[in-house]
Amino acid sequence: MTRSILFLHGWTMHGAVFDRLIARIGPGFDCHAPDMPGHAGAAHLPPTLDACADIIGEALSALPDRKPLLVGWSMGAAAAWRYLARHGSAGIGGLVTVDMSTHIVPAADWPHGLKGQTAESVAQSTRRFRTDWDGATHGIAATMFATPEGAPGFSREDARSVILSQDPEKMRTMWDDLVAMDARALAPDVNLPWLVCSGAKSRVYPASASDWIARAAPNAKRHVFAASGHSPHLEEEEAFARTIIDFAAGLNA
């Protein structure tokens, strides 16, 4: 049976950011990239991780492949974790997460949250999202990539255009849910084949965030994209596609 892959996008983005990657992955895979609740075509749905878990469940139930691969980037990884916490992993063949922390707020005993941030600076960002969303979108777009130019075929301005197309209030609500998220206790219980990815030049999360997951999860492996920031599926599209293809092939072994 053809392997199904469900791609889950990051905060302020939409499913179409995976279109070029899906085309590169090519035949032999049944790929889907739904818009997450509160975003783009799913803007009418509640912008919460619980609603994301519902969308994932609906998408999985529509797939002929009973053991699909979940690929979650940033918020998409958090959405996958919420699904697993609520429904378990029986219907999943494998998991790929891309540059995400199981708890994004740093603390004295948790250095694996947002890079270079503190609990207070995260709170300051939250306040800015409420008072100066337009100004904040420049920083959100810029930190997606390793370089100021952005990714080949998807520039920083392209990213900001997508961000500006979203409803700011829904983005703020989803941000609040991400700040509240704590999936640290889940990781050791996820016994799926799990590829934990990040970009070596990420400006969003430290490498230790993904290192911690790879140590905590019983069946996890680590992969670093050397030339990428927070968005290796956009910044190193060919290498990312090959990595997904190879990981999916290993699930059939």
C-alpha cells in the first residue's frame, strides 16, 4: 500500500507551505497538508491544540493507510503531540518533528525553550503580539530562516505575507496555547519510530530542545540539517525530501 504522509504546518503558516516539498517527494506517497485550526482555510475552527488534534484525527480517518507518517513542523509538532496524548499512537506508523520544544518557555531548570529567551521575554512577546501585531510579524518571518533572505522559492517577505493573511486574534489565541503547552511527560511514552529534526542555524530553538527529545523518547533518532534554520523543509528542500523518503522506507522494513 502507498505510504500516506500527513504534514502539519507551523504557527501563522498554512498547509500550502508544503506544496513544493510534496511535489519533490513525488509518486509512491499519498501526501496531505491540511490547514490547522485558526489558520487559512480552517480559520473558522478554534485556534487551539485540541482543535488541531481533532483535525489530525479527521485527516487520519480518511486515509487508506492505517499506519501513516506524521510530520509536524514547529506548532505542527505540538499538534501531533496533543493528538498522541489524547488518542495514543496505535494508528500511526512513524513520527517526524521539526525544530520544536516540548515546552517553549525557558526556566532555570529548563534551558530547552525558545532560544535566548526567558519567561519574562516570552511574556513581553505575548504583550507585543497584542499591541503591535504588524510590527511583530517582521520578527516572526525573519526568525523562520537561517539567513535574512529566507529560503529558495520562499523569501522572508513571502513568509510575512502569509502571516499577514491570518487573523491576528486567532494567532494570538494559538500562541497562548503554545506557551501553555507542556509535552515533556509525553515524550518517554511515545514508542513510535521518531525522527527528531532541527536546523543547525535555528534562531527559534536551541539544538538541546531536539537533543532532549531524542534522549527521552525510546525509539527516537536525531537529524540535523546543517544549512537550515527553523524551516529545513523550505531551506533544504531536496535534503529534507530525501530524509523523509528514507525514513518512510525504514518504516516498511
